[in-house]
Amino acid sequence: METKASYIGLLTAVFMCINTPNDLQALELSDGSYETFQDGGEGILKIFDGKAVLQVEGDACGGRVTGKLTSSIDGDLSFSQSIGEDHCTLVLRGTETGAIKIMPGQSCSNFHGATCSFYGVLKQQTMAQH
């Protein structure tokens, strides 16, 4: 009997966690171009045909990552590019306030200059289509 009660308590806890109102929804972005604000510059995120391209530019730097847009189990979107042995993954993550953050992986520094970063925030959609 004690074991059965433990499972019921565990299932109740899991159910309550899944149904909390603060859970973020899966991130969805329509095809188009989005202005971004990046550390050290500004950029454009283009989404089209299941792909994404982020291009950033600053006073003394610039960079670009292109890849297939995929969604993760936790609702994030990501895309990756490899050049030689260098690999960069960018994650798009929604926040509780409705902002969308751009979060680069650890190996992205070779894809942009020293004063730019892919870390940033989407500002607004600039065009409805690519």
C-alpha cells in the first residue's frame, strides 16, 4: 500500500508541474526578417523554408550563421553551422515577458569578430516574407 501511495503522490506532482500556468509555450516564428540587437552590433534574423540565417554587424566586426531550423522538446528553436572543425549552434528562446533571446553555443566566437556577439534579442519583424 505504501508503494502505491508513493506512485500516486509522484504522478500528482508531475501533473501539477506540467500544468503550471507559468510554463512557456513552444516558440513559433513565421517566415520573414526580424531586426535584432546583438552585443556589439545589430543584426537581421531571416527565417524561410525551415531555415534560419542570423547576420550581425558592428563597427569593427561581422558574422553569419545559417542552418536548418529545428525545435526542441523544451520549446526552443535552434540552428547550426559548421565550417571546418568550427561548429556554432544558436538557440532562440522565449522568455516569460514575451521577448525572444538569441543564445549562442560556446564555439561560436570564430563565426564573428572580437567585438561582436551572436548573443542578443529579437526587436521586431521587419517584413512578412523572405
